Amino acid sequence: EAGVAQSPRYKIIEKRQSVAFWCNPISGHATLYWYQQILGQGPKLLIQFQNNGVVDDSQLPKDRFSAERLKGVDSTLKIQPAKLEDSAVYLCASSQPPGQGAYEQYFGPGTRLTVT
Amino acid sequence: DQQVKQNSPSLSVQEGRISILNCDYTNSMFDYFLWYKKYPAEGPTFLISISSIKDKNEDGRFTVFLNKSAKHLSLHIVPSQPGDSAVYFCAASGTSGTYKYIFGTGTRLKVLA
């Protein structure tokens, strides 16, 4: 079974530039998550999708971050314009839908973003 | 407001000995807990989980203990192996609603050969 795919793996941009990350979840996983992990901290949920719909984006800085999930499969996370404090690893994860008894999330390798 | 805390940023253990990693939580609505292991330049990998209806779950060398009254869980690794050297995160969620996971800050385990 293929895992969660993410690209790019690394990205360096200057502040005020824009950047986009892509995620392809495990086939059949209806729930998709984007996390931000700053060095020395645990992953922090940015947005959670159930199929095409957003179920939680309470910690997404909506003035600069946006995310979409096309056709309930792939997802993109965009930052525009980037700030220095956005430097972090952006992790995508997927899981079975809630209520199906399996709560484990499966993570991709992440995208390390450096904003200079 | 840090709802899930891992107070030990690092831990060193001799190969073959027991590793004990601790996690505390504050939200009594959490009823499902997971441990993840993370190697450098990789995403976290699911290790073991426990529901609040249990106080222990075992999978090979890994055992998770849950003390609901103390809002505390621990991961025991016996025997510890050099390949276990990684950062370990605990995460907590409620199993109703959106299943939002809250992660701790991680504990870096180093198993010495």
C-alpha cells in the first residue's frame, strides 16, 4: 500500500513570496490533515478535511494560508505572502473516516520550508 | 494552552534496558491516545494507541499505560534497541466530533549500544 506522498520535500523562499505544497493521501482515506511543525514543537493542526469539506480550520491563519482538497483526494496548502515565522515542516496526514474504529493517522515525509 | 505535555525533552537509555516515556494531558474529554515515532527527515510513524476504556495496551516490545485519574500515560519499550533512537510524540483526541489530534512536544530517545 502506497503511503502519503508530499512534494516538494524542501523549499526555500524569501519573505513575502508565495509557496504551495501538494499532498496525495493513502487511497481510500477520506480524512486529510495539514500540520505545521516548528522546530522543537509537536505538530499543530492547521486544517482538517473530510472528503471535500473542511471540518476544522480554527488554527489556520486565513489571512495568508489557504488550502483546498480537489475531488476529495489530493490537497494543496498555499502560503501567500510568507513570513519568517512560517519556517517549519509542513506535514500532511490521512486517516479512515471518523466512526470506522481506526483513529491512526498516517503521515507523509513533510515539506521543510525555510523563509529568509 | 498546552493540553498535551511531554515534560522530558530527552532521554538516554542503555541497550537492553527499559525506556519509559511519559505524557500528561489536561482535557478530560480526550479518550483516545496515540504514540508516534519520528526519525529525522521523515514523517511521524504510528506506533501504538490506547482507548480510555483500557488501562494497558501491548504490542511486542511496546506497552502503553493509561492512568485516567492522573491524566497520565506512559510508553514502555522493553528491551530498548539502538534502532529505537528517535523522537516520540504522544497525541490525544476525543472520539466524537472532528477527531482533532493534539500532539505533545516530543521526547528524544537515545538508546546507547
